[in-house]
Amino acid sequence: MLASMASRLSRVIRGWMPESGQSRRQTGGDRWQVLPHPISGHSTADSLPVPVVAVRRHGPSGQLEVVRGYHPTPEWPGGDAPRTAKRYLISAASFNPHPRRELTIGDERFVFSTLPNSVCCKSCGEGDMGFGFVSAEAPLAGARRSAVGLRSLCESCAESQARIALA
């Protein structure tokens, strides 16, 4: 059973690769954005979680370029993966950052997640972020849910607001 699951997973992973001869690096306004830091997480292949690390994103298509693995290694400190690492393209919607990152700002809980291109930071207005903090559906114990609804913040605004709330 384990061998058949591994075989099925291997076929799905191979399916993530672009067709041979197809360049992943685009030109003009259709460029891939190197992420400020690698983001470890999971994607799902045939209902099985696959550990990956996101290294680049393509906003217009909603895709991420990922490498298989749990965490960046000591020899991989920057935003780009080692040249020998196999790269795969996945839908950003299928990526779940792991370990889960949460921040508390006031009495509101925020979770780090992928974001659609149309979402802007409610604090600074930055758009096309790709990743950011979204207010969680379930409020903290004893907190009242605001009528405003869900809020999205870029990483820097969320982290600075969390620091201010702690002070």
C-alpha cells in the first residue's frame, strides 16, 4: 500500500513540472517575483500533504514555484533555492504555510496565508502581496467579532502592529 501511494504521489509531482523546453522565467511585465524569504509549507497531491518550500510567485497566474523539502537549509539562506533543487509549479491556493504563523493584534487573531492579487493591506495599501496576515474567522476567547469583517495586512504592518499592541 505504501509503495502504491508513493508511486501515485511521484506521478502527481512529475505533473507539476512545466513541459520540457518551456522557460519558467518570463520577460517584460510577466515576471516571477522572488519572495523576500523562502516560505515552508504543504501542498496537496492526491489528497496527500506534500512538504514544499515556496521561492517565487507569479501574481497574474496565481502560481507558486516550489521545491520539495521541509525547511530552507543552512546553505540556503537567501530567497532562491539551490540550483540543484527540482522546482515545481503549483496553484497558490493549494499552498498552506507550515508551521502555522499567528499574531494577536488587540483582541483579533491573524493567520499567515496566501492572498489573492486583489487583496490590499488594510494599513499601508500595498497590493499584490501574495502572502500576508488575514484576520481569523474565530475570534479570541471573550472578544467580540467586529462588523468590519476580515482584514488583511502585509507582513511588516502586521508585525509592527503586533509589537505596538504588546508594548
